[in-house]
Amino acid sequence: MQRLSGLIVTLLGVAFLHQSWNLNWGTVTKLGPGFWPSGLAFSLIVIGIVSALSPKISSKYQSFKLWSTLTLLVTIIGYAYLVTWAGLILTALFSLLTALMARLDSVDGTTFVIAGVVLYSVLAFLILLGIDIPLWPPSICC
Amino acid sequence: MLLENLALGLDTMLTATNLTWCLLGVTIGTLVGVIPGLGSMIAMSMFLPLSYHMDLIPALITMAGIYYGSQYGGSITATLLNMPGHPASAVTCLDAYPMTQQGRGGVALATAAVASFMGGILAVIVMVILGSYMTHIVFMFGPAEYFSVMLLGLVAVSILERTNLLANISMVMLGILFGLIGTDIHTGQPRLTFGIEQLGSGIHIIPMIMGLFGLGEMLCRISDYDIRSRSTHAGRWIPTRLETVRAVKSGLRGSAIGSVFGALPGTGCTIASFASYMWEKMTSRHAHEFGRGAIEGVAGPEAANNAASQTAFVPTLTLGVPGDPMMILIMALLLIQGISPGPTLMIDHANIFWTLVVCFVIGNVMLLILNLPLIKMWTSIVNIPYVVLYPTIVFVMCTGVYAVNNNIFDIVSLVFFGLFGLMMRQLGINATPFVLGFVLGAPMEDNLRRALLLASYSDEFVFTRPIVAVTIGLIIMLVMIRAIFTRKKVYAQH
């Protein structure tokens, strides 16, 4: 695990160094925008390499299920896709149903939950906080 | 003179109308703070247009109530669900959430409430005693002092964590680099944007924290959760005598740290709560408990957070220098009402300052009365079955993150940091150094550049300035302590 984290840190360091390489480093008294990021990225690469080559330190591995993780990610990406044009209510329906699918054994009492959360969302976000999210898709309401 | 000023504040504050506005402010603040991602910024922004139609004092009282009410509200979800309501609560997650997992969620919430109260009251005392001296203390801090204090915080978080030292240092550096993404404030040049246009304005802290702590935790553990009812029980809410002693001591230290950091422009509640956490960890005899449910890790940062939120009013009102975005809103409210904050405010409009002082005391008492009896209700959240809780959290978290800027890119950031948080958990890496690096990275670079520039115009050697010299001495001491402990450990192993 430590080898892998060292490798990831090194790769991230290389990516940041590549991004900051062409920025002006400035002088000692007048640092440019590239000095601090390049210095940090270079140090990150060194630490990443040292970490990857160091003696192994055991760390506790936490298991996770791919299905649940992917379903939650689909829920959030779907939310981002829908919220600007489908309106809050349809987005809420999609998000709640897909989030429930993350645990297929949990789909029970869904209607009650969805009705409650949609009502809460309309009250909290639209009425109380006045956030600019359409309630329904513009093609339906206008 | 002091008593006369306090009497003036009491006279203005103790009317049925102003008390009602204060209660309304702290209630709205708590309710908005509880929603993950929505903090004081959103609530205060929404309230600002309404203040046009109100008189100055009621508007200021309500705005202040929303501000410190949401500071407490944010710690409720941080404690129970590992989802900080606002950035300053992120540090509360580190020990309060493990306490909830151990069945001590009630104690964590009660500690947070009482520590916030302590922080609030002690900050008021500091404001009253040092009101006029605060401006002098503020002027003692130049860019070099800010840089050295921030460096101390980063060194402390890297080397005091007893896990992998190299991983901690690399996470601090990575956090700083992520914090630097955006536009360079000195030259206006975009940097580290990887060709992504939306990164030009940087990564917002809300999606970063929500992703790293909230979504990361959910992605990692969703398959473990009990579907019908959660196995975690919030348990009792009254701490034991030993817990009380430990919490009170760290609450007092946190209040002092928060009072100082709040008064320094450009620091704010988030840095204050991290500073308190670091101090507790550095000085505690129970350092091994940190990250696993140490009560000091809840009391100190919560007291610091609330104290800072109140002393932050001092530079805003007396210098006209707002320390964080929320103070900019307070300043905007004053300007809308035709009041210019600055050194003459304490003379020309003394009633504003002293009414706020009394408002803080009454508001904090209201918060305590409002929240202690509700602890049972809040802790019942952890027993809500999965079928109700987690889909709701995912949806509310997305809406909260989206609502910050009405920007889809924030949700993309949420997913990115959620996956990053998942990866960190898989690799056994602690997220705290990363978050602290992210928070401190940009201001540290800014202060270093300004300090070096100022030094080039002066004969004074930066490292001989008293605060800088003391801080650097502390950094060297910490590194030596860590080196000695590591050497002893290696000898013991052999």
C-alpha cells in the first residue's frame, strides 16, 4: 500500500511540476507565481520516491463494494446533469431512486421517503433560502 | 466608563423586538448550519437584501445571530454524520465522529454546545477588556508573522500525527498545491489549472471538504451500513467528571486561541479551529486518542470556532478590515445603513459595538438553551434507517454544494474529492494534513511573498522579529522532539 501511495504522490508531483514549470520563478526578494508551486511539486516528487522505496508500513484496508460506489457516483453525476434543466422535483426523484439502488436490499417505503424529501427540498431550498433552481423543467412550466 | 458602555448596550438590546430578532437569527443560523454544505455564507447572503427594509440594530443583531448560530449548527452534522456543515466544522469531524461511532455522540454534541458557549462568552470578555487594545495587537502581525504562524501549524500537523510521517508531509504539500490552483493574486496569471477553464477561480472549499469527509466516508462504508436501523447509538449526553475536566480545560485554551485568531484579519474561524486542534494535540497527555474520539479534539476547536466568529467583529468594526467573507457581509450591511466601519466607529457609534457585545452574550445563552434540550432529537438522526437517511443526504449534499455558486463544476469537484477521500481511506492516509494545507496554502504563499518584498525595502532581518523568532524556535523544538521519539522507537525495536 505504501508503495502505491508513494507512486501516486510522485505522479501528482510530476503533474503539478509540469503545470508550474513555465511560470515565472521571480527573484529571491520578489517571488514569481511559479516559485512556490514548483518548489512544492519537486519536494513532492522526492518524498513520493522516498516513500515508495521505504520499508513497508502496514495499514488497515477498508473493503468497499463496487456496485454501491458506482451507483452513488451515478447519482451525483446524474444530479449535476439534470439540475439545470429538469428542475428540482425531477432531479430529486432521480437522485433518491438511484441512491436507493446503491443498496438493492433497501428499496422499501420508498414513496414515503421521496415525498418527504421533495417537500423538504422545496420548502428549504426554494422558499426559505430562495435559491435559484427551477421547480419543473422550463418546457413544462412555461 | 466600561459599565456605562455596557449599560448602553443592555439598554438597546433588552427590548422585546431586539430579543425576538436575536432568537430568530440564532434559530435560522442553526437550521441552515445543519444542512451539509450550507453555512453562514449562504444564510447571511440571503438575509442581506432583507436588511434594506430593517433598522440598523435589528438587522445587525439578526445577521450576527445567523452567523454564530450556523457555526454551532455546522457541528451537528459533523458530529453525527461526518459531514461538516461549513469549513470550520471540518476539524470537529476528526474526533466527534469517532465519538459517535463509539456510542458517545450525545456527549460530543453536548461538549460542542457547551464549548461553543464558553468560547462565545470568553470572546466577549476579551472584546470588552481588550476592545481598544486589540487594534494594537493586530498591528503587531505583519506578513512574516502570519507566514511563520501558519508554517508552525503545518509542521505541527505533519510531525505530531503518529502515523506515517512521509504520508503526512506529502499530504500537506499536496493540499497546498490544490489550494494554489486558480489565479495568482499578485500577477493575475492563471496557474495549475490543467487547461480547465473553471479552475481559473480555484477550487471551492465546500465541495472539497464535503467530498473528502462526507462522500468519501459514504463511498467507503455504504455497504457496511445496517439497512433498517443503524447499529450506532448516540448514548448518554452528559459527560463523565473526567471528560468534563478535560473538555473545560481545552475549551478555555480553544477560547483564547480563537479570540486571538478571530481578531487577526485574514485568518477566520477555520484557521482558528485548526490551530486549536493542533495546540491540543501538541500539548495533550492523551495525544494518542486524537483522531479516535478525544474529547479535547471536540471542545478546543468548537470553542475556538465560536470565539473567533465573535472577535472577528473587532477588526471589521474598528479597522474596517473584514477578516473573512462573512465579515464582508457584515461590513456591507453597515455600509448599506450608512455607517462606515473604522477607527472612529467606537466613538461616533459606540452603541453599535456595545449592543453587539450584549447581543453575543444573550445569543449564546439562547443557543445553549435551544440546543441542549434538542441533543436527544439530533442524536436520533444516527438511528434513522438507511432507506431514509442516505438517499436524503446524497440529495441534500448535492443541492447544498450546487447552491454555493449555482455551478455544476462544484459537483464535479465533489465527485473528484469523494474519490480522492475514498483512495486516502484505502491507503490508510489521514485527510487532516491535506485539508490544513489546502486552507493555509494560498495565504501562506501570499504572506511569504509580501514578507520578502517588504524585507527588501528594510534593513531589518525578518527572522529577528520577536514573533517570527519564537515561532521558528517552536518549529525547531517540534522537529527535535519528533526526531528524539523516532530514535527511541528505533532503539526499542532493535
